[in-house]
Amino acid sequence: YLDNVDISLNFTSKEMRLFTFFLNQETIVSFETLGSTIYSEVSDYSDWALSQIISRFRSKLLQYNLPLKIKTKRGRGYEFIRA
């Protein structure tokens, strides 16, 4: 649960990996690191697929009014911000 939202029911397994990964990070995370974390079961994934997961994840954070945000750091990766 996060802010009274059962995230296990509302987020996909890949999105749950994002939660787990970001909640344990304090720094900017590269696109490649996120890809290898989310797609740990396969060796080949597309940048487009990863971008789509991040986009849907951002939408769900807004939809469920969770105090979390993913900020793009151009040329460096992503930063997870707890609002």
C-alpha cells in the first residue's frame, strides 16, 4: 500500500519493478539501468517499450494521486521524486 492505494492491484509487474527500484534509489537512474531492471527476464528489449512503461507509470501515479513523480533528466536518465 502507498497512501491507501493497493499498488499491487493497480500496477503491472513491470510497473511494480519500477516502484521497488525507485523507492530504493536516491540518485538519477540511466535509461539502460532501468531497462535491465524492468526487463531482467529478457536480454533484448526496445527503447520504445521501456518509454511506454514509464509513460503509463507516470499516468497511473497521477490517476491514483500518489505523491510520487518521475522527472526526466535529459541525457542522464530519470529521477524519482517523492512529493
